[in-house]
Amino acid sequence: MRSVKLSVILLYLSIFVVDALQQCNTATNCADCYAIPNCAWCADEDTTIPITDRCFRRDVGFSECKNIQDAESNVDVSSIELSEDVQISLTKARLELRAGETQTFEVRVRPAENFPLDLYMIVDLSNSLADDLNTIRSIASDIADSLRNISTRFQVGFGTYVDKVTVPYVSRIQQVGNGYIVDGMPSACETSSCTFPFSYVHNINLTNSSQTFTNGFNDIEISTNADPAEGTGDAMLQAVLCPEIVGWRENARKILVVVTDESMHTAGDGEVAGIVKQAPLKCRTELDPERGIITYVDNTLYDYPSIEIIRQVFEDNLVTPVFAVRADVLSYFGLLVDALSGLNSQSLEIADGSSNIIAAIETAYENIVSEVSLNYGTESTDVTITNTVTCPEGTDLVEDEMRCTNVSTNDTVIFTVSVTLNECSDEFQQTDTRDVTVTIPGYGQFEIQIVALCSCDCEETSQRGNDICTGNGVLSCGVCECDPGWLGDICCIDANNPNCPSGANGAECSGRGDCVCGECECTRLDPETRVMNGQTVYILPDDDTEIILVEQPRVYSEDREACECDNFRCERNKTEFVCSGNQGNCTCSGECECGMLEFEARQFPYFGEDCSCNDAFCYENQEPTSESEPCNGNGDCQPCFRDTPCSCNIGFIEPFCVRPDASTQNCFSSGSSERNCVQCIAENSNFISNCGECDPDIYSRLSGEAPSDFNVSGSDTGTTVSCEFVTTDPICTYYYYIALSENASVSNQIQLVAVEPLSGCFPLRWWHLALILLGSLIILGILILIIVKLIFIALDYVELKKFQKEVAETDLSKNFNPLYTSPEVKYDNIAFGKE
């Protein structure tokens, strides 16, 4: 069984190696060769090296090549020690990759204690959140203090938003005292202090001053809008895209907290107001000198951002969104969190009035820090990035997402990242480098620089006008890259006038060769070889059969010089040998040119379409002399049937029609007409009348038993053979003699038969014998049973007499027990001689 498994493994390995070799052989230049895994290129300036041999498997090698181009994949990692300020162990990984090859590296992530934290809040100031604003004002200092408990290196700030300042998102507004008239009707905030609607306003820069943060909330007022949805997306985008205004730090954990009680507008909603332009992904928040606020000045020029744009901007800027929302929109923002994949975003419920806003922020922070995963962004077909993760003890692994949860401070998560270059795509052919940003939500990011090894060093030393390329191309990596209008391995063929002849089929070089500098270079065949009858032969496949030649098969040119000739498209004999092997040559015309079979005395030409015929086949031992005749003069020669070359006259023996003698005479076979004649003649004295089918010139009937030295009358001396056969029903024995006539000629019958008269048959038929035999067996069986019975009776009688004797000798008188032994013992005193 082990040998079978080993054979299967070796078979698969051989198939794999052959397939890999064939893949390498398909490359025609060094770049194409590099695009095939595990292949190397021979850049020797030697035009005799076939193009199919230049690209080879690196594990097979090319010992004759001196200049081998074989760049190897490698990885270089820029590492950094983990510390309070460093949570990711590397900043950049540079990978040089060949197509089909993979490189692997490790990255470690550890939540740092007291890591810098930037938390920026954007608060919905629509009228429905008036109570929440009052609550936030009252606990603003507590928010700052809670962040100080998380990290002493915190910063906190906030902005506010409502919606785009245009109909229908806000209505036509007219200021009246401290309130506003909306379309002629008093607004909801008419009786209280209310500010004019706005899109997004930046209020307080990120700061570690609790007082500054708290005072900022004291300076803002509720506003109003018309429709339920808010301009949350505009505010989120501007808050992230304006780091100089907001004050985001580079090396800090950045969290944006959105406080709202309504859903948000997304891309396309701006069409209602005729706003269709996509917002540019840059900061458009500036100081409005008329209102004295820092606000999103272009809010009425650009549409709301899409969910994907928001996700991409937050990912690029390493900001994690947290949605602190009312219960009635919690499910909506839960779906939004799912759409913002890869950001580790959170959605948490806040109570009416936002009384639990501090707890919600703390919970969100814990959730963000306790989950560690990698995000590669958009995948491509030419590069595959995968990773495995080793989670520290006490944490949980989400295997399908390769994510660790419940990670605590100073726990180290280890990611093993594998990068595979699937192919040298057109993009990599144009620029061999691609940068991929890998984000670890809540922690930061690092860069993977992929350098595709899709071009060879030898391409940088290409030589134009080189003599090897006939001055019509560039010699690059040992191969000529022809200028437009020139073809061939050395660029010597004019593409407009290739000057290579066409065959009868109209194809250049008859489709069986390459045009090299205006001349046909015919295809070289690589046939299978085999030993047959001690001779090496060449095998070519041909549909369901094989073509067998005794010489190397080849394609060549003659008059047309177009590879129109070969030596294997001629007639084949029944064993598939072209022109019957050595008996002829296959010519360019497709016909066999037959050879000559030579002997010392005579010569015989081969003939026939396949040269399979020769008159010499009809001579005994195929050694004809000047006097010998084909088939010994006793038959017709069939020169195209080498195994049975002669059709012999009656009585002569194949294959060369020799005259039979006693040693070659054969008795008649069972069921033959001759044996029927023997049987009829033996049983009938007047056989001429009663056996009409038996020729009296051949058959004769003896008067009695023939003597031991009997010769058939009229036969050659020494040719008589005695024969006999037995019939079964009845059981009769027939004796007859066959011999050769002394006067036989090639045109006459030569066999004579003499038959002895039937002397008698066994008187019983076969079924009589069967009955007798069956009766005898039955009688014999009965006799055996009787004898066995008598033996058993005799044995029983002997046993009875023995038993009767034993009973008679036994004392069965009263008080006598044959099994009883008396306890009395007598002793003799020899001193007194008395008892």
C-alpha cells in the first residue's frame, strides 16, 4: 500500500514539474518570464538558444547559461519598540515580490496605558435637543474629568450643527426679537433664546482645559430646522477634514462623538434643493465675518456626503466615530455602524436629556480599545493580503474576522500578515510600486509598500542597433525586440515582404516550420522511441493509431523550399510501418520508393503501395537459387502475403507447397468428409454403389486386415501411414491407410486411401453399458452393506459372550458385597509361631 501511495505521489509530482516547465516555456521575454512563478531567464547573447529554452524553472536550472536573471522576493520591515507613545510595532513594510510568490511579516499591537486621547463632540442643536443641551452644559466639566481618568494626556473639544441653510431643510426665516418667524408662523423656539440656523460650527478647539470646554457650552444656543433629518454628514466630514482648526494630534487616539436624536441626510438628498455637486474632500470651514463664527461656508454649494465617503475619510484620518443617540433612532445608527465597516465605530443609547452621556462615552472608549483588528481597504485581483492573529491569554478571538476582543492595557496582539503578488498586471507593468495603507481602528496605521518584480535588470542595458539584431531592433536580455516592420529572432524579416515560400496548402512554410530571415526552418520532430524485434524504431501518434518508422522522422524542403516534404506520410503496412520499414523509402510525393531484396544468385524488388510485396517470399527459406521455383512448383505465389505466400495444389503442404512424406501425412480429422467415406467403405463391401461421394480412384477396400508392412497399392514407397478412429454409438473401430500416389502430378489428386473392412463392433450400446455399470454399483453397494451388518452382528455376539462369562464368575451369595473391605487385620508373631 505504501508503494502505491508513493507511486501516486511521484506521478503527481512529475505532472506538476512537467506542467511548470511548460508554463516557463511559454515566455518570450524576460518580463513575461518573471510573471510566471519560480521561473528564471537566461540573458546570454546567444541566438542559438531557442526562445522556448530561455525561461526555465529555477529549481531545474540551466547549466550552460552564464547570465541568469532571477530576482528573489524579500521583505524589509521598519520596526519600532512598543511604548506609552507607540502602540503599533512597525511603521512600514517593504516587500519585493515575484508573481505567484508570498512574503510574510509580523506586526504587534499593544494598547498603551495613558495614551494620548483626542475626543471631539458634534452636538445636534435642533430644537428637539434643547433639554440635552442644558444637561451637557451642566456636566461638561464632568465629561472632561472622566476623560482625564482614561488618559491624563487627553484633549476635548466640540462643534455644533443643524442642517444646510436653505429651503427645504430650513424654512424662510425672519428674525423677530429673540425669536424667528418661519414662513410667517412663529418658530418652535420663538419664546426662548434661539440662534439663526447653520450647517456646522466649530466652537471649541481640542484642549485639556476643563474650564475652556465648559465655558464653550455656555456660549451656544438652540436653533431650528424644517425637516426631521439633520445635516450630520456635513458636520462629521468637516470636523475630520479640518485638523488645523479642530486641533487633532497626529499621535493620539481620535474619537468623534455625534450627539443627536434624528437620522441624517446622505448623498442625493441635496437634489431637492438643486444641490448636486459632490463635496470636495477638503476643509471648507472658515470664519464667517458677518456672523463671527467658524462655519462650513460652502454648505449650500455641495451635496451631502455618501456613507462610503464618510467611511473613507474617517479611515484615512484614523478617526473613530461614536454615535450617542436617542432610543428611537438607535437601530438606524446601528445600521450606519455596520455600513462604516473597518472603523470600529460604536452606537450607544443616551437617555432623554443626555444624562448618561458620560457613561456612554466611557463605554464607547472601552469598546474601541478592547477590539484589535486589521483593515486593508479595497482588495485587488493582482495582490492578495491575508492575516492570522494570535490573541493574548484572557481575550477572545473572532476567527472569521481575525479580530481580538476584550483586549486590556498592555496585552500584546500579534498579527501575521501574508502578501501575495498574484500576477504582473498592467498596472504593475506601468509602475512597479504600490502603497497599501493598513488601518488598525482606534490604534493607527502602517504602510505596506509592494514592489512588483515584473521587469529584469538586463532590460536597463538594452542595446539598439546591435549587429545580432541585424540593426533592426533592440537586444534586450539576450533576445531581439524588433522595430516595427521587422520580424524574426534576429529581426531580419521584412514584415511587408517576409520572403518565405508557401506550401501547396497556401500556408507559409506549409504550416510546418518557421520563417527565419526569409527561409523556412522546418519543424524538428521529437518522436517516441521504442525497441521492436531488436531494432530501435520511432513512433508518431496518428489519431487512434501510430506511425512507425525505422529512421528519424523529419520535415524538410525540396522544390518549393516550404517544408512541404516529410518521410512519414506514405502508405503503411498492416503493422503500421511506413513503406514496410526497411523495404522502402517515403518520398516527398507521399509515395513509397521500394527497395531490392538481394541474394547471392538473384535479386527481387519489393513492390506494392507500401512495399510489402516480394516474389522472394514464395521461395522455401527465402534463399532462391537460379534453379529453384516459387512454391516449389506445386502452387501459386502470393507475394503480398508474407505469412502464407503460397496457394498450394491439393495435397501439398504450406507454406511453400512441399511434397508430403510419411512424416508430414495427417490422418483425417473428426467430422471431415474423408472420415465419413472411410466409415461408409468399411461397412459396405460394394462401396462403389453405396458410397457414391467417395472417389474409387482415391479410395479402395481391403479384403481383410492389412499386414504390418502394408503399402497402399499404387503409392510411393514409404508414404503409407496407418490411421484409426473409434465411434461411440455404436462402439466401432475403423482402420485405414493413406499414402501418396506414385504417379501424382500437380494437376491430379495425389492422396490414396485404403480401408479395412469393419471386423465387428462392441455388441452393446453405450447406454447398455451405462445401465450395466449402474446395476453393478447398486449390487456392490448392497453387498458392502450386508458385509458391514454381519461384522457388527459378530462383534455384538462376542461382547455378549464376554459379559455372560463375567456374570457367571461373580459371587452374588447373601451378605457378600464385592465392594466391601473388612476392617479386621491379622498379624503373625514370628517369635511364638502362633496367632
